[in-house]
Amino acid sequence: MIKAVMGRVIQTRKRIKETVSLRRVPAIPCDCHALIDRNRLDIENILSSETARQMWLADEPDLSRIFPGINMKGGINPGDRRAIYFLIRYLRPGSVLEVGTHIGSSTIHIAAALRSLKHEFQAPPFVFNTVDRYDVNDELARHWVRFDARFSPAKMIEKLGCDGFVSFINQDSFRYLEQCQTKYDFIFLDGSHAAASVYREIPAALQLLNNGGCILLHDYFPDLKPLWSNGKIIPGPYLAVARLRAEGNDIDALPMGQLPWETKLGSKVSSLALLYKK
Ligand SMILES: C[S@@+](CC[C@H](N)C(=O)[O-])C[C@H]1O[C@@H](n2cnc3c(N)ncnc32)[C@H](O)[C@@H]1O
């Protein structure tokens, strides 16, 4: 009982702190014209694709051999990894940007989905850039070992045979997004989860989006309600989108909701959400 009350107090304080620091950021213009339309996003259809399921069954043993972790700290959970694989298969992006490489949990699933598309459609070469503010592949620091991963993200990409189209970029997201000359079809924002950061990253990412492109957020808690039994919320991504909406931008988030498979804590709920043009 005391633990539950304490938990709620901590969550409320976190939300207030985030709201206050978000208010300090001056309004940023946000051009949403390139974003995907809502009617292209039929989540149920995307996740029930039989072709994607077949490809997943073929790729999954490879992925779990190099990345056996069920719930490695900081990496996205197994259900979300699979959902991203299905999303990439459905959207067939030619160019992908990920912000927040960390231990490469999402990176290798995006790469494997692109690899499967490459085999199936003999598609032109993909571009997949993944950005983190620390050097995720540093052989001296071996940061991944602290998270029980067996290999660095770059090593895993090499083992998947995807090193020909995946690049690791060691830079702060804002700097990268500001200077980048590449345009992307799919951008996954999973770096800083602070509301003020996500609020700055979304308009910058939109500038780099090809027409009809997609931006995927992680840790989106609709209406700031807990998604799992642990009662926790990460308020940043929701607060950032809520502010962009309140400022009259034609943008909204579509939470992926219940997946057909388990995510974490015995639940099938995902915190992934796709941004779309209203
Ligand atoms: C939640 S982890 C990403 C998890 C990763 N997608 C995975 O599945 O393994 C967040 C990562 O974003 C990075 N990050 C946080 N703020 C950043 C920023 N402003 N620019 C670049 N990277 C950032 C952190 O260093 C951390 O590695």
C-alpha cells in the first residue's frame, strides 16, 4: 500500500517536472506535410501479415542467437522488436533513421526486416543510419557487456550480414538532425525521452522525412496512464506530442496498443506509437 502511494507520488513529481521544463522551450514551427496519412496505418492488418510472419519465423532464430536477451535493460522489449520488424516489412522504407542505438536491440530488428525485403524484392540498396550520443561500439568501454549483451551493435549487424547498409553515427541527435542532408522514409525516435527533447526532435525529424514517411515513437503513454502492472509512466513523448497538437499542428499519435504477442510483464501492450498527419 505504502509502496503504491510512493510510486504514484514519484510519477506525479516526474510529470510535473517534465511539464515545467517543456514549458521553458520556446514554440518550434512544425511542418507536418510529409507525414503518413492515418488511413495508411491499419495496425491490425500490419501485425497479422502472413508474409511478415513467415519472414519473422525465418529470421527470428538468427536474431535470438546473436541477441538472446529476453528483457535487456534499456533495449526495447521482445514484443516491440517484433512489432518494428512487422512495421518495416509493411512500410518497405528505402531509408531509415534510428535515434538511440544503445545496445542495438531495435537496430538489429530493423536491419533484419530490411534484409528480408532486400532478398524478397531485390530492392535497391537501403540506407539505415543509427545515431547515439555515446560510442555504442567502443571496444575499450564495451558498454554492451554491462547490459548482458554478447556483442556490440556493430558486431551483431556484421553477423546478420547487414554491414553493407547500416551506419553507426556517434553524435547528439539535435546536431545530427540539424545538419543531416539525407531524407528518410522511416524515423524511429528512441533517444532522450525528456519531453523538451522529444518536442525539439519531432519537428527536426519532420524536416528530414520523405513524403508519406513515418515517425515511430517509443515509450508513448496515452493520457499519461500506466500501460503495465508496474504503474510506471514515461511522460516525455506524450507531453511533447500533446504540445505540438495544442499549438495547432496537424499531427497526432496512433498508439500500437495490444499486440498479438507478449511485450513485457505478462502483457501484450506496446508503448510504440506512430505519428500521422491529421
Ligand atoms: C532507451 S535507449 C535506446 C534503446 C535502443 N533503441 C534499443 O532498443 O537497444 C536510449 C538511447 O538514446 C541515447 N540518447 C539519449 N539522448 C540522446 C541524444 N540527445 N542524442 C543521441 N542519443 C541520445 C542514449 O545514449 C541511449 O543509448
